[in-house]
Amino acid sequence: GAVVSQHPSWVICKSGTSVKIECRSLDFQATTMFWYRQFPKQSLMLMATSNEGSKATYEQGVEKDKFLINHASLTLSTLTVTSAHPEDSSFYICSAKGLAGGPIEETQYFGPGTRLLVL
Amino acid sequence: GQNIDQPTEMTATEGAIVQINCTYQTSGFNGLFWYQQHAGEAPTFLSYNVLDGLEEKGRFSSFLSRSKGYSYLLLKELQMKDSASYLCAVMDSNYQLIWGAGTKLIIKP
């Protein structure tokens, strides 16, 4: 149980294009999903927290107009990197937290991650 | 400020036991998590402690002392596949996860 998928796993794009990454909770409903970024040999950096049906909460320093987050359902959140540039190249990981009161309430379960390379 | 400290790197021998420590200072406490992250992969959940004491799960155990702001992850009968980074994360009073930088564990034959 508590499986999170992410698509695509790899994406290479040209500078200036937009990239959409999907995060799905496959066997549970996730009221809250998180988007992280991780540069090589560094720790996870939380970018934003997204709650189903409401606007995402962005961490300080993360541009909300550049990293668009949509959490339209209890099983799907999307991150769109708009006008991507080479410095946006990173490992993007989503995680999902279960519904309150369930057996997996506060635990975050991670998707496999998406490697983005912007040329 | 909020702070999670864990060693940057540890080395251990296959078949041995290793203890990875984590100390924390956070605004409130709603539990401590340990995650394992292999190179190039996303983290996977290992354990969750919210009460003091030891939680055992197979070869892995996690200990918590809330009064000391301290936890450790104990790995027994080490296998080569245990080579990974181990991330300590604390949930604060706002239910936000505060992440440590991770401990890279190197297992030698």
C-alpha cells in the first residue's frame, strides 16, 4: 500500500519550454502532496505544499509563477516548470500524505522522482 | 531556528551493526521519521517514532528520546544493499517536516 507514482521519470527539454510533471497516489487518497527538489549530493528542499482544491503554499524563495502547482483531485497533483532554464535542471520528487485518521496519516510517501535536464 | 543534525558520512562492515544518530531542535514535535535514499532514487519510508522508546522492524530499529531531542537508527546484520543515505526528519508543531541533510552510509565487504 501507499504507492505514489510520478510521470515522466526523465525529461530533457530545450530552454524556454514548459514541462509538466504528474504525481499520483495509486492506492490511497492524498489530501496533501509535497513537491521537493534535490540537487546532486544535497538534501531534499521543499518547494511547495499542495492541498486538494486549494492554492499551493510555496516555500520562501520559490517562484510560484514559475513552478505552477495544481492539485485537482485527491489522487493527482501536477507541477509545471514554466519557461525552464538550465539552472532548473534537478531531481524533482513528489510525496503524498494520507487522509487524516487513516493508518498512514502523517507519513509522507515519495514518488520515484523526475529527472529534468534543460539544455 | 529549527535544526536537525546527523553525521555526514559513516562507514561500516558487512554483517556488522551501525547506529546513525540524529539530534533535533524544532518548534514543537509531532514525530520523527527515518527515510532511506539510494543514490539517484527517491526516499523510502523506514520508521516513525512519536513516543519515547525503541521501535523494531526487522533488521532496522529506531529509538526516540523526546526529552533529549535525540533519535537513532540502528541497522543490524548489514548488507551491501544498505549502502545509502539515511534521512532524519522531524514534524514540527505545524505538521511541517524539517529534514536533516542525511547520513551517507558506506558498507565495506
